[in-house]
Amino acid sequence: MNLRNGVLSVLLLSGLASTGRADRPLACRIDALDAKQRARHQLLSERLKEAVVERVALPQGYALTLDLARLPRDAAGLPFCVVEVAEWVDLESKCCPFLDFGIEVRGEGGVVKLRLTGPQGVREFLEDELALIGPKPDGGRH
């Protein structure tokens, strides 16, 4: 099993096992990633931010629509795909274990929907802390 398939399999299985508990604290684990993982997470975050074409506020988070075709190919000439989205989710879930994630893919080459939800207060946390959400129209965080 290669890395891409392994990350996707882990993500899909972990998404099914979500506890949905409301008592999870909104506490980041800044020690959860080593230097190499942090660098990869930063790169993937930058790419995903470029791919966001729509942000929809949900009662307990956000739903993002990603157009991966907007992103450059990697060093091997391969297009950015849902596997990299899953890899970002895997890394982000280690830092922010209180977040719940959902990935929806519509057809080959279609858009990808990324849902980030969690316990009470997570939407405000995402607005303040997550670069993917983007700036507010007034110049602050969205």
C-alpha cells in the first residue's frame, strides 16, 4: 500500500468512527507534529487555501468547496487530488483532535467539499485560527 492509499484509508475509516461528543475541549496540540510534518501541513494548507472557491458557515463549523484544478502539479507532474486533502485532514486532526472532518467528492475531476465541524465554539475557533476560512470582508479573519 502506498502512502496516498494508506492516508486515504485511515481518513475514511477514522471519519466513520467520529464520537460526536460535545465535551471535547477546543485545545490545539502544538506538539502533535514533528518538524517534517509541520512543514508538510503548512504546504498543504497553503495549497488548499488557494483551492477554496466557496465557504459556507454551518451552525458548528464550515463547509468549504475546493476546486483542485486551480492548483499546480507536484514535482512528479501529478495533479493535486483528494488524497492530499485527506493527508491535510490527517495532519490537522492530530493538531486539533476536537475537529470532525468530512470529505465529499463529486465525480472525476469534480469539486471536493471539505466539512470542518465540532463542539460548541468551534466555528468561532475556525474563524480565528484556521487560514483556510480566509479573511473577513472587514479585513479581519472570516
